[in-house]
Amino acid sequence: MAEKPTPTKEFSRLVGPGAAKALVTLGITDQRGLLFHFPRRYLKRGEYTTLSELRVGENVTVAAEVVDFSSRRARSGTMTLVDVTVSDGRTRLPMRFFARHQGTVHGLAHALTVGTSAIFSGEVENFNGTIQLKHPEFEPFDTGDVLDDLRAAHEAERPVPVYPATAKVSSLLIRRAMRMVVDPLHDGEVNDPVPPEIVERRGMLDATQAMRMIHRPHAEADYRRAQHRFRYTEAFLLQTALARRRADIAAYEATPRPPRPGALLDALDTQLPFALTGGQLEVAAEISADLAAPSPMQRLLQGEVGSGKTVVALRAMMQVIDAGGQAALLAPTEVLAQQHARSIRNLLGPLGEAGMLGGAADGTRVALLTGSLSAAQRRQALADAASGAAGIVIGTHSLLNEKVQFADLALTVIDEQHRFGVEQRDALRAKGRTVPHQLYMTATPIPRSVAMTFFGDVEVSTLREVPAGRSPITTHLVPVDKPKWVARTWQLVAEAVERGERAYVVAPRITANGGDDGADLLDAPDDKRPLATVEEVAELLEAEPVLSGIAVGVMHGRLPSDEKDAVMAAFSTGRTPVLVTTTVIEVGVDVPEASVMVVMDADRFGLSQLHQLRGRVGRGSAPGTCLLVTGAAEDTPALQRLKVLTETTDGFVLAEKDLEQRREGDVLGAAQSGRGNSLKLLRVFTDRGVIEEAREDARRLIAEDPNLVHHPDLLVAITQLVDPDHEEFLDRA
């Protein structure tokens, strides 16, 4: 059992034992932890709205004194209503807070006693004809008479920091403790991992100056400069870690795999039933040059839905096979691995059937290695990989098993690489005689700012152009509270089936008890409706009169592998032309006859995931239709987000919107172990310029000092940021 954290003796002495004990609940046990607990926003005392000027719908900040406080249980019995009345000396304003726990009620009563002066921020509402603030944020003033305070010019100009807080640890307590830690700081006391020459060249504050200004600003310009400095520091640490990893890999020797004229790659190009796009040819040339180099390729191939990433990756595989090596393709799910195997075998034809009847004499083989193979199939796949008979080995995590050996692994292709941790990718790389070249693929378009942050250690190639012949996809919203629209949705599904086409119906859950096959579901705090499930939707469709006589299949990640194969085969051939499924079909699944995609509870999915889902239709000659069924209310952010999908099919535009609305989560390469967001101030979407500057500086520094021998503070800092549980970064020094 882990020991409960306790504050250090020095920290308790500095801020007081009571405050120190309270701050532990926020994970703060020492001065450094408190200093890096940055304000989430600032209030300006000179920008208050007077109570007589409030307008319904406005977000306002007011300064006032508490003149009444009362609480009572709500009729539902599940929460307590706390009513507070404030006044600025002329006008009174009611406020209401909602508390689920008595501790919250006691905290409010303690903080908002009658006579307390405070800043209140929130949206003005009209409740039964009375203007009020509902559950506003508030900050009690340090001094006794706030209104006198406001008349003082120096107080009116000084911003008030507002800290992330809890009911038990107020922002006021944090601010008072912060003063005890910040005011005694001496110049140069705050350790700065950014080398002084970079600080000077960029004209930034030093770390101690920035710490004073972010917590005790005299003006807005102070905390703006300090925030920029700490954003740069976060970006620089991250980019240094990535640049170091990039340099580590580049230092290894790889076997060059140059193209060989007249061999399998040329034969593949000759038999392809379509012409490569200009973008495919350009990216293929970049990859070909990387493969011919003596250092390992590290490249990310991203592309729009249907842009032809698979054929580009296959050409790279054929180039290394022509040069005597093998290629391994690692996919996150069996469905995707099987789809890749089918697609690649179809593209290769006889070239991928060496040793079989009708196979090309100088061809190769494609082996599929997944956890559900029979013992005999597994033995054969392992033998083909180990002997080199299989030039291409496709699989899931099974490829990482120590029993899987290769004759000469020259190229690893990691599909949907964000589903794999650094350790898993490195485990596959370790199976080569020399360090193999590595190609990452993702079907989720990545904004440039994210690419720089997630993938600072790789080169990025982008496919934007969709091959000719792809049918257009139209997207429509279907409100659940309009029965005629919902009925028309199922009518469209029936009409598609009648034309010989197929339809997907996606539900966010497998059963009412849970299971979402990895769907990246969004919270909907104001919507208590249960999410649609595969089981319920399948029953609904089987009972729908307009779909009478139409077979409905069910697909999700809990099905055994042979059942998944049977379900997909029945869907592909049209025996069950309607497939109710989870997001397991999000990427890779290719059924040209599929023309309709219905997504239930669409407002609970992110934009990028919805874009991937609709990319499953319109892959043949029939135009695609995507119907987003939603219970989101009009004028809510959820509905506005969905409307973006009806306006554009550009995945890169959608990825930017998704990032803007949902923020970036944890962007650290090693963070796929489950930690939360490691970034405090840096925002990938808005701080692109800072990230670019930091990357430039980090790469220059690592080129001069690859092991950070001359920058020990920086080495320790990136170790703590990226991998606090291991000594991998330090060991390499």
C-alpha cells in the first residue's frame, strides 16, 4: 500500500502546518510543487461590472459584499441549494450554488459568511423574472473592505491570480501560501533547465523572474511574459527529449535497402489497376531515399481517408524485399490486421504467392500472425517468418512475442501507431539483425502543431490527395426528437440494400454494461440518456417494419476471431447487408458496396473519429451518405461540433477543429502508460510558434551535445518530465 504523501518540514514551517496539510490534497508537498501550481486565470479589479448594469446572458465579474446566506435541501433530496445575496452598496444580487456533499456546503458557509467581500464571476441568468448568477466562481478579498480596496489605484490595476482549487483548498489559501514562498525568492534561486544562452538569445525572463511575475504580477504584461517563458520551457524540454531520441536512433547503423530495377517493386507497379497520385509518388520517393540510407528511417505517413497509404507502404515493403530483407506490419486489432492481409494479397496477386500453384517464381509470401490462429497455422507463419519465405509478415501484438523470429527484418510498419507504446515499437525493432527502418502510419490527419509535438523524433509525410474515382460523401444530422427524420434514416438504409449496397450502423457501446471497443467517447454532463448499444440497436432494426426481411449482422471486439471473419464475410458478400457495430470498423475495413453510415449518439464521438467512420462508405461507385443521429440540443457546443462535419470532408480541417475544441490530452511520447496531461501551460493548438522555436533550439543543442554531458540540469529535467519511473534517459548519458 502506497504511503500517503506528507509535506516537508521546511514547507510546513514556511506556509504553516495547516496550509501545508491542506495543500497535500492537491499533491503539493514542497515549495517547488507549490511554485509550479500555476494560476489558471487572472481577475482584474479595475474591470468589474456594477450590479445595476448586468445583462442576461453576459459573463461578468462583479465585486460585492455578502449580505445574506442560507441553505436548504432540494426536493429531489440529492443535493443542497445554497442561496447567497450580495450587494455593492446600491444593488442586491442573488446567487445560487448547488452542493452534493455537506462538506461543500460547510466550505461555502465558511468562505461566504455575511460581511465577506469577494469577486464573483459567472453568467447572468433570468430565474422566475429575477436576475441572478448560478453557481459562480468566487474569490474572497484579502482585505476587509473590498470597496475601499477598489478605490485605490494600485489595487485596481493589479491582477488577482485564480488557482486550480477544491472545496477544501480555496484559491485564497493557495494565494496566501504562495506569497510565503514567492516573496523570499532570491535571484537565480529557481533552477532553470533552459541553457542561459538560449534564454538570452530569445529575450526571455530568467526562471526566477518568471516565477515572481506569474504569481505576483503588477500588471497583465507581467504574467503574460511569465506564461510565455514557462510555455517555452515545457516545449523545450519535450522537444529536447524527442531530439535526443531522434539522435539516438540516427546514430545506429542500418542496412541500406536501395531500389533494384526490374525486380518485385517494378512488377507491382506494372500490375497495379490504378495510377498513383502525384502525392503518392512524392511520398514514395521520400521513403525510397530513406530506405537507401545507412541510418534507420523514422518516418510518419499520414493521410486523408482513402488517400492510398497502404499501397505506398506496400511499395516500401517491396523495395526492402528486393534488397534481400523482410517487412513486418504491426496493426492494433485483428480486424485491421486481417484487412491489411487481404488488401496486400489482392494488390500483389501472384507476386505474393511464391511456392503456391500459380504463384510467381520470383515472388514472395504474405504471412498473417494473430492470437487466434490454429496451432498449425501459427507454426507455418512462424516458419515462413524465420526462414525468410514470407517477405511480408502482418500481425497484431503477437508479432512482439519472443518466439517470433525473422531471417532479416529490414522494415517495420506500425499502423495506427498511437495505439502502441514506445516499448512495443522498440520491441519489434529489436528483432532485426541491424536496426530496421521504421514507417509509422495513421489514418487520423494530424495538424502540424501536433505532428511537431507528438512526432518530433520522426519525419512526417502527408497524403492529402484522394485518388480519382472515390465517390463523394454527404453528411446529415438526424435529431432523435424528430421521429420522421429517424424513420427516414431507416428508409434510406432499406433503399440502399434494395440497390444491392451495404449499410453500417455504429453504436458507442456493446452492451448496457459497457464495452466500447476503444471508442474515444466524450462526456455529456447535461445529457443523462443511456448510450445506444449494439445489442439494443440490432433488436430495434430487426423489429423495424421498413427493414423487414433484411438480415442484420452484429460486429464488435468481443467476438471470437472466426466469428468476426464470418460476420465481415457475410457483410461483404451481401448475405447480411446491414451491420450493427462498434468503432471496431473505424479504420482499415474496406467494403466497396457500403454506401450508408448511421452513427448513433454521434455527439459523444470526437470529430476525427466520426470522420474516420464515415470514411468506410463511398469507397466504391455509389456515393456515400453519413447520418449522424444525435440528442444534442440546439445551440449546444455538441451540436455545433457535429455541424462542422456537414460542412467539410477535409480531415485536416476537422483535426484542427477537434484539437481546438477538445485540447490535446497528453502529448508525451512515453505517456501512453496512462498518465494524465503532463503539460501545465503549453497548448499544442495555440502555441505553435513556441513549439517551432523550441524544436529549432533543441535540435541545435542536441547536435552539439547529444548526451547532454554539459547540461546536467536539462538531462534531469527531461528525465522527470518524460519518464519519471525509469532511468533510461540518464543511463544513456
